[in-house]
Amino acid sequence: MQVLILVATVLSLNGFLSAGDILDVKGGFSHLTGGVPTGWTRNRPIGWDDEATIALNPIDGTEKQALKVTSQNKVAHLYFNKKWLAATGNKCVIKAMIKGKGEGTLGIYTYPGGIWMKTAFEATEEWTECIAEQIIPEKDPAIDEICVVITAGAGASIEFSDVTAEIAK
């Protein structure tokens, strides 16, 4: 399956997170800079979907905006420009409000070693909360950073809002 990947990594002010820290990883979906939300970067691995569109849409009845990602037939990636430190055994809980059509996932990508751990969802025309819980596995060398990953599958058009991540106790 080909997917559109939105990757967010975050660093607390003191350089690390402890259990119970909650992070707002929505990237401040308030402005686009260079075609992506401020603070985000397009990752261009092999197979990047240069035709994917990224937009900010107002959410009816609120002052918030949602990040709308419409993918075509190839993979596309976005990531937040900071790092989020984690350790083996940490439980990461990612939540997002999702609306649209198509398949996507919420999850994490670990460093070093690159393990992608994800939970799949099917977007609907109604705002729905999606939750993914991932436990950082034991690995050699030890995992010390994670990225929060949001995907929209090929041909999907999905809006993301209120994205949060937490290192749960």
C-alpha cells in the first residue's frame, strides 16, 4: 500500500520528556510556509508524490484550522522540524481528529533503527477521534528518538486536527 506520511517530531524546552508529558504536535496548523504548515518540512524519499496537495481548511463553528492532505498515487512525507526523545518501554499515545475519505495511520517511527509502528484507520465524512498507542521496544542500539507519524493512503483526502502525543505513565 502506498501512503502519504506526515511525520512530527518535537523537543521539550529542557531537551527531554518525562512520563506524562503531553505535546501538541499539530505544528500550529495556522499558516503555510513554502507549501507546508509552519514548522514542518517535506521529506523527499524515493517515490515522493509531488502532486499531493496540502492545504489548511477552517473548521466550521471554531477558530481552528485543519491540515488537509490529498494524496495521489505515490508516497508523500512531512515531518516537524524538532526531535522528541524517548526510551525503551515508554508508551506513546497519539490522538488526532480525522475527517475525509480513505485510509490512513497514526503511529511512530523510531531512531536509531527505524521501526515504524502504526495503527490504521478509515476516514469518514464526520470528525472522528483516532487513537494509537505504541510502546517503544527494546532494541540494540537503544531507541532514543521518535517521530509521530500520520499517513493518508494513496488516493485519500484526509483532514487532521487537534493532533497530540503523550509519553504515558
